[in-house]
Amino acid sequence: MKSSTLESTIQALLAPGKGILAADESFPTIGKRFKELGIPNSEPKRRAYRQTLFTTPGLADAISGVILFDETIRQKTSKGVPMPKLLAGLGIIPGIKVDGGTENLPNFPGEKCTLGLDGLKERLDEYVKLGARFTKWRAVFSIGAGTPTDAAIRTNARQHSLYAALSQAAGLVPIVEPEILMEGDHSIERCEEVATHVLQAEFAALADQRVSLEGMLLKTGMVLSGENSAVQADVPTVAAATIRCFKRSVPPGVGGIVFLSGGQADVPATERLNAIEQTSGLPWKITFSYGRALQDPAMKAWDGKAANVGAAQRALAKRARANGLAVQGKYTPAAEQD
């Protein structure tokens, strides 16, 4: 696949004022969120929920792409329309999570690697036929006493590089997602140190595998204080630390950077994104690829009931609009008013 095709997909995903909706929760993850609200974790409920999200009026005004789960890319709406076709008809690009989830890294307690390379080439070919135009693969890193180790960082970087190369060969834009988890009491300085190390290792591995930087996206988190840290960095400090980390770690040729929310509450995630976007002179296009920070209000409003579809869609539209403003550096608290 020509790199121009990958780059055109990236340009569409990074359209001004738009971001990516991450709706790729695995069965256990969405089950946990449903359970908190008393919603059965069944195929019909998952389909109904995601159909509610994707049919939100005006969604394409602030959402350029959606990351789907394997089940969802194969599902049809209540009217018999395949989910990828529904999205494409709205001008929203369908994507697909292709990793198989994390497992314990042998001999390294508390650290993870990611499953999914076995059979990936064949699955990618199938996803192309189902309508996908981009992919995502997530790796996770915990900050603790002596972690993450160099071994864990190298293992995950190598997996990412192979996944990215296979995706590009299939004509799909790979989203490489190294996530530094918020759990812990670490300082923002420690988070910046770890994030810098992880990203430098990621791009070294991608270079070794000859992955086209212009034909890929980086999805990662902002540099944050641990959620249990006694000192929580303010918005300007987060923005400054994140940008400093990127300038030291991310090559300017990368197609773009999309932020994960990673457990941030919806409004803080928007405020921090806005502050980062207000920094001029960055060499990359930057936007969001949020899951919970977009979906939480919608899922709570929906509550598993067909009568609440309208309320859920209004909640999602509100968060999408707010983040659409933030990626232009134009967000204000007024966007939170109903």
C-alpha cells in the first residue's frame, strides 16, 4: 500500500476540530462498566449501546474516526446496517483494536506484555474487507519501585513495531499506544521520566522495523501525577511537562499524536487537551482519542434503557463538542453549559 493512502487516512482522522472515539472496550472491560450501572453484559445490550453512540445526531461534526472492537465491527444495527458501513456513511472512519489484551510478562512481577501477533496478518486482511481503515494496539506500563524495567519496555516496543509494520503492509494506519498507567503515588516528574524513556524506546524499535512514521499515529497519555500522589500538578504544569516529553522523544515526522484519557475525568481531560493545543510551534498535529472521557456521561444517561437513548446521545454530543473546541485551543467553561 502506498504511503500516500496511509497519509490521506491520517489527514482525515486529524481533521480540524475533530478527534477519535475509542469504543473498543473488551468484553471484561465493558462488562465492568455495565455492572456498575446494573446493565447486563449481553451481546444485544452491547450492540444497542454502541448503536446509540454511533447514531448520535451531529457526531461527525467532532468525531473523525471510531475504534471498534472485534465484536462490533461484525455487528449490524437494528435496521440491518453493518456498523462500519453506518460510520462510513456518516463520514466517520472505522478502525479496529487488533491486540489480544495484556498478560503477565514472565519473570517480571507486576509488568505486562500484549498478546495478538499470532495470526495478525490474516486478521488484518479480514478487517480490511470488513471496512476498517486503521488499527490500534495497546501496551501498558505501571510506575512503581523499579518499574517499568528496560526488559518490559523493550518487549512491548518490539511488539508494537511488528504490529505497525504488518498494519501498514495491509494498507491500514497503525495507532501505536503505549499507556503509562495513572495508578500510583508517583510525582509528575517521575511520570515524565518514564514516559520519555518509553517513547524513545518505542521509536527506536519502529525505526529498526522500518515503519513509516508519516503513515502512523502515536496514542499516549499526558504526563500526569499519579492518582494517589499528594501533589497533583495543575493544568499548565501538565501541558508543559507533556510537550517537553514529546519534544525529547517523538520524531517530527510522525503523522500525528492522539491523546488517550487513561482514567482522567471528562472535564479535566478536556481542559488539559485545550492547554496543550494552545501551545504554538508544535511539529505534530494533536487531537484526542478518548474512551471513558467521552462515554461516561452517555453510558450513565443511557442506563441500558431504550427510553434514554436521546439523553445518552445528548451527553455524548456535549463532550464531543467540548473536545472539538479543545483541539482548536478554543475550549472555555461555557462549553459545559447545557
